[in-house]
Amino acid sequence: MSRIIILGDVMVDVVTRLSAPLAAGSDAPAVIRFHGGGSAANTAAWLARAGAEPVLVGRVGDDERGRAAGDELRAAGVETALAVEPELPTGTCVVLVGPDGERTMAPDAGANDALKGIDLADELLASADHLHVAGYALLRTGSRPAARAAIARALERGVTVSVDPSSAALLSPEFLDHAAGAGLLLPNADEARMLSGERDPEQAGRALATRFGEVVVTLGAQGALWTDGRTSVRAEAVPVEDAVDSTGAGDAFAAGLLTARLEGAAPAEALAAGARRAAEAVARPGGRP
């Protein structure tokens, strides 16, 4: 069983499922529910579902939302190392899910942006097989130094590192420097395009592989591709008859892929494992199993 440290965000998601498009200045019928969220926390929960041994490192507020988030993750099989931030509340994200299942997010990072280097203890890193960094920790200026330090410390110990860029809208070319040292980058097609300047996903992946040893580009309904810059492998998406909510699909994919790769699976097998988890995610509301 692979022991994987996940570094990054813990959120409470306010998921608003719309039955019709938003009506500016008026009303749109919706069903609103609260779910555990945050890319890092979601990935950790899906890793536990996939049979790995995840350890989530992050920050929550000194509030009921933060305590509940930790309890929920531990109940899902995730070991938690969540520092309590006294000055900021637990992060919260409003997730608007359209009638087609596509989601738009409005996050308030809260305590996530106060992540510190000391939050990742030396003994935790010493026990790890892999470090996975959710890109929000690198995108936010408050948490970036801690995330960069975690990558450097992992590399010093010979621990492999992966990074998920997390949000195309927030990316800039400087992100490539922030994520330097990772051996695996996990962007979606929009993120790969933004970071590489290449419109074709395969060309984008190959370009990014000059900075990272391996790149996996998720392509939604078109599946995913893996490349090391020299060769490429593609996998189809698993069909889902009734997609409910795409929230967490990328996190689920990452969990399936990482678990398979750390168990020795070849790229094609690992892509297929990720696709199965992503299909499971879009068939249910919220971002976790």
C-alpha cells in the first residue's frame, strides 16, 4: 500500500445545482447542499477509496467547519495533519453546477492561504512514498513558500512529486517555476494550453514534458493522455449515462492514476484507472466518494 502525502487545500463546498441557467438580476431554481471540498482533500479521499494510504497536510480555521472537515476525512480513511489557523476561517467555495453538470467555482481560501512549512513534519515526509501538491497551494502567495519548500524537501529525500495545476483561470507561465522539481504534472486541457502556449493537447503535453519528466493531460469526455515528451499514450473516458456533477472529477482521476503508477502500472493501465475513478466522481454530487 503506497503512502502518499497530499499537500494543499481543505474547503467546505456550498454546492448549488441549477435546474436552469442563471437569470441575471433575478432567480434561478436550485438545490443547495454542503459538501466537503478542496482539491487536496478531495484527492486524499479518492486515494483512500482507491486503496492507497493518504496523509493530508493543510490548514483549517479554529471553527466548527474545520473540525467537521477533519472528522469527515478521517471517517473516509484519510490520515490528517491539519494545523489550526487562529486568524482565518476554514476555506469555503461556492460551486455552481449547471444543468449539464459543468461547474463554476468561487473560492474563499481562508486558512488555506496561511499554510506553513512546519505543517509538513519531517517524520511524515520520511514515511512517504510520494508527495502530491494541489496547485492552489502554489497559486496563492501566502501558501506558495510552504508548497515550494515541501517539494524541495521531498526531492532531497528521494520522494517523487506530482503537481496538479488546479485552475486555468489563475495560471500564468510563472507557475512552471513554482512547480519546478515535480516529476509528474497533471493539467487538464485548458491548463496545459495556458502553461505551454500550444492549442493541441498532445503538443501541449510534450512541450510541458521538457520541464517535467511526465505529463498527463485530462481531456474530459475525450479521456486522457500521457507523454514523456518522446512517446504518448491515450485512454478513453469511461462512459457515464447520467453525469450529475463534474466537481472533483480531476481529483478522482489523479487518485486513480497515482495509486496505479505507484503500484507499478504502465501508463495505459494508470490512465484507465484514473478514468474509472473520474467516471465514479461525475456520477454523484459533490467532489468526494
